[in-house]
Amino acid sequence: MQHRPAHDTSRPILEMKNVSVRFNGTLALERVSFQLQRGERVAIIGPNGAGKSTLFNVIAGVLPPSQGQADIYGHGPGQHTCIAYVPQRSQVDWKFPVNVADVVMMGRVSKLGLFRWPKRRDWSLVEESLALVGMSHLAKRQIGELSGGQQQRVFIARALAQEAELMLMDEPLTGLDVKSQEDIFGILEKLRRLNVTVLVATHDLNLAAERFDRLMLLNQRIIGFGQAQQVFTPELLNEAYSGSMRLIETANGMMVISDTCCGGGDHVHA
């Protein structure tokens, strides 16, 4: 079983200190520094290839930084089992023959250790986690038979069964209809009340502006970090997106951000 260091809750749950990552001489992250507090909900936005996945890997302890350090309550992330990664649904083999309850039990592996059978408390945590995300009635359903929104809820339940205090979510809303998105945000509100910190990578600038405490505008380095009105400025967006995004202020305070290459657009409240 993995040893869990004592949490110093007087420290930030996550602190990145001048973290840089290089792959074969190519810079993926450059001197990234920030802090997160317990219960915060933060969105990471930026163009493709901005380094969002690299940042998640450093936080999770999967990838050591080339320089700098990441601390969870003052300790290196590789020592912690309280960090959970919720992957993109496109990265999962949904044909794998396993039911919902078994997927959620996978969150207990880091607590149990390999080759140890789950105990009553482990199954109780699985049941509690499924109840919190509203999936108890589908516990025996094969994971591939679920809708996209239901699958996303199962992976959040798996993170809860892990007793996660910091949840890393990679594009959790992609491909979901409006109702399913609202269901996910309802669960995120429950996580906030449990003091679970959530860091979400997303391309949806509208939802990022409306539903998150702070936004991180990333393109290898942090270009902006704060509330939407601080981050969504013409100067910062042009810097992050290399001029492929534009921002127009309207009479009612609405800002329209559009992709000038592809003709798409997102409406963001100022």
C-alpha cells in the first residue's frame, strides 16, 4: 500500500514553483507558478498543444519537471494518493467487459495495494460515491452501455472512491448535451461542499467564464490567471492564441470571442 504523507492544511493544496518541462529539447511548459486552495474550481484554457496535459501529468506525479517543483500540501505529488485523474472519454476502451461498480472500485486500488481483496469499507465507499453522482441504480450495468454523461459521472465516482482531494478533469464536458453538462456541474457543486479542489482542462471559453472561480490562460507559460474579466482581454487572448481569436465588446457588456480561422465563436460575459 502506498504511504500517504501527512497533509499540512495550512499550505495550499497545490503549489507549482517555476515548473518547466522539456521533451527532446522542446519546451512544453515554461516557468509555471501558481497556487490552488481547497475547494477551488479552476479552468485551464488555451490552444491545442498549450501544455494542459503536460501540466496534469506533472501534478499527478507521472512526469517529473525538468526544473522547479510541484507540491501537494507541501509534499511531492508522487507521494500522494489524494490526486485523481478523470480522463477524456475518447481515451477509454468502453468495450472492456466491466460493470459500473467495478470501475468505481478501481479507485480503491491505490489504497488497497495490488492483489488485496476489497473489504466492507471499500464497498461502502463505492456505494457512497455512486450515490453522490446519482448512479446507484446502474451499479451492475456494463460501462459501455451508458450514455456519455453517465460515463463521465462514473469516472467522477471512481475519483471519489479514491478519496480524492484534488481532481484533474480533462475535457469532461466534450460531447455532452446541455442536460448532461448541467448534471456534471451539479456534481461539481457537491464536490465544492466536500472541499474537493477541481482543475478542469476545457476548450469551452463560455462555460469557463461562467462556471469557474478562476481561469488559467496557458500556452506553454501562464499568460493570465484570475477571474474572467481579468483573463479575457484582447491583449492576453491575442498572446495566447497568436491572433486567431478576437474579442468584441458590445453595448450590454457581452464579449464575443471568435476563432478567426474557422469562423466559430463563443459568447463570454464580461
